[in-house]
Amino acid sequence: MAEIRMKKNKVSERQKRMLGFISDFIEEHHYPPTVRDIQFGCEISSTSVVDYNLRILQREGHLRREADVSRGIELIRDTATPPDNLVSIPILGSIAAGEPLNIPPSTSWKHEAIDTVELPSFLTNGKTDVFAVKVKGESMIDALVADGDLVIMEPAQKATNGDMVAAFLNDNEEVTLKHFHMSNGTVTLQPANSTMQPIKVAAENVSVRGRVIGVIRTV
């Protein structure tokens, strides 16, 4: 993730969210967002509120803006100091969205980070123990989780029906990424791909290792 340095003059939490959204949008689309994109992406009540805060951010030196151009926003970046609205998330290897994949037990994941990714803190809802894993396979493609994407997860041992989870299959000692459903002592690990079959196992033979709270797309 791109880094944005916060200047000495204090900015509001809303303005920090706006800067984080603009940075992420530019990184994903390779062009700046419109005022309306920012309004919807940051859940702001009106475009006039967005415009007001953009003027402050421009005045305080966080961005340049051509007001008469729809996408005329340019961030002023400085990578020397990380901003206080970004958090570093460990990437702990890969998880299969297809056939189960053999990866280390969850107790050792946090000690085996292969990389990190920086995210705006509001995307993790203030959680400090989240981690990321890289998706392999396409069984969750209809849930907009594709091969090569990163899923952001929080550690979890329980899940409610419909949650997307990292499920550990005790018999095979393998982990898979699926939607979780349990009924009458049977767990169904449901893919989001109509060409693939669900995995059905007795509840005592599966354990939840993590719950998906976000996705970072690679395309």
C-alpha cells in the first residue's frame, strides 16, 4: 500500500479516511477518484462535505487539486515517515480456494510472516491481530475472491453460517478457504463456484482457524 505522510497540522479522522481511500483508489485504478467516488467510498453524506475537506487537505499540503477537472486530485507523498492511519499486516503464506492446501498450524502463523502489507486502519475496524494470506485457486471466484488475491483475516475458532473462513480439516491436516455452514452435526464447506462441489465433514473433524474480514484484489 502507498504511504501518506501526515503533516504537523492535525487532520481529522474523516480526512485521514479520505486520504487512505484516495491512495487505495489510485493504486487499484491508476487514476484518481472523483468527488462522488470519495463520497460513496468513505460514506460521507454529500459531495459538498467531500469538497470542503478536500479544500482543507489541499490547504494543509496533503494533496494538489484541479477543481475544474473531474479526477484532478494528486496526492503529495512522502515515504520517509509512515502515517498514523496505516497499519502493517503480516502475510502468512497461502491458502487454497480449491482443493485443501497443507499450511502450518495457526499457532505458528504469526511467527512465519513472509511479507507485510500496509492498510488504512479503518479497514481493520481497529483490530490489531489481523493477518493476510494469499489465495490459490478459484473456488471462491463468485464471491469476488480470485487466484492471487490477498484475504485479510482475524483469528477465530467459531463461525456463523455464511462466514468465509479458513477451515482446518483435522484428518488431512489441511486448510481450505470456503463459506462455512453447519447443520445437524455436519459442516459443509461451500465453494463460491458453481463448477465445484462442497466439502462435507463431521463437525468434530473440522476447526475454524480464521474469518475473512476483507479482500485485497490483485487485478
